[in-house]
Amino acid sequence: MELGNRHALDLWRDITNSAIKGDGPDLTARQTALLLTVHLDEERHTVRGLAKRLGLQKPAIVRAIDALQSLGLLNRVRDQNDRRNVFIDPTDKGAQRLMDIATIISQGLNSIPLQNRYDIDETRHTYAAE
């Protein structure tokens, strides 16, 4: 069984509203995806690697990195073995921001009554049709 479409969208809205009301910066979806990728993936990333991983153009990745670095959520670190390469590394501040978001998500999931967590046939529809 799965979370119904309506409940999933309600949860996403509630999580987004909570996240933007918090003390942390208001991140775009692109910045959030980039931050999650850098912090959760085991390997170190370059701009080129992130562009490929996220399916975006390098200029879009660079703009997102610039914004996240200015907030202290990511760092650019030059490769000591090949000074031409620059890695995008996670920061403690970025990890804390993601932990704050994870807490909001957990609280949101836990607030859904058990009987509403599962998709029952009467809730199967798309919002494009409404």
C-alpha cells in the first residue's frame, strides 16, 4: 500500500511550509536536490559529475553551488592531486540543515493518521484532472 496522492501532496505542502518558516535559508528545489546529493552520496562530486548525476546543465549547477556555498552549506575544495579539479564537499552547516528538514519530514509523516496513510481506491486520481 502507498500514501494516497492527496495525502502525499498535503504532506509535501506542510513540510515545505514548515521548512520555509524555520531558521534556515529558503532553498529552491534545485538547491535542495544538490545539497542532498552532495551530503548523501558516498563519493565526492565535481560540477561535471553533479550535472550528469542530476541531469542538469553545468551553469545551473554552478549557480546552485554558488548560492549554497554563500550560505555555508557546501564548499568547493581544490583536488590536491590535480589542482585543475575542484570537489564540492559537504559542510557541517549543510548537514545540520538537512537534519532539520529530516525532522520536519518525520514529524509530518508521524502526524498522518494511520487510516489515511494508505491509498484506498476512492483517493486514486490525479490533480491534473481536477
